[in-house]
Amino acid sequence: MELCEILGITINEFFLGEQIENKDFKQKADENLLKALENSTFNLDEKIKYYRKKWQREHFGELNIGLIVSLVLIYIFFDTEDVLFLVIIGTFIWSIIEIKKMITYIDNHLYRKEK
């Protein structure tokens, strides 16, 4: 860190070996983090937890909007048992799809093939 301060660069730039433009900083930082994770001593369970949390952070809005829409539909159609049943089944199916997407995301990042 002291060397980076002396050189006037960030740690990401140090590990990358080049200066990073502001517009590319997040992407380069993510790439450096992924390289560090791939070459780290994290075990498989720790990597799964990391990618699960990362996916949940990236899809937080989508998950909450789905939950809110489901709750609103249940509230609106609460008196009609048929519609309530359909909303519950639809929410259940939607949650299974989201879990499948999360598992696919985790698998794709855990077992990334070299290019």
C-alpha cells in the first residue's frame, strides 16, 4: 500500500499493471477480485456463499419487486379463492425459477473455464 501511495496508483492498478480509467474501474476491480478468488485458499463452500451473496445483491430489486407484486395481487384478490390459489402457485413457480437462476449463476462462476 505504501508503494501504491508513493506511485500515486490504486492497489487494483498495481495488480493489473496499468492505470485504470474511471469508467473501467469497477470492471477491472471485479476482474482483479475474481482472479484473487480463483487463486486463493477459499474452499468451495466459501466460494458458494460469496457468489450466492453477490447474486442476491445484484438481484435484490428484482426479488423485492416480485414479492411486492405477489403481495399486492394476494391483497387485491383475497376474497376470490381461485385467484388467490393462482397467485400463490405463480409465486411458488417464480421463486423456483429465481432459485434456478441463482444456482446457474453460482455454477458458472465456480467452474469457469479458461479462455
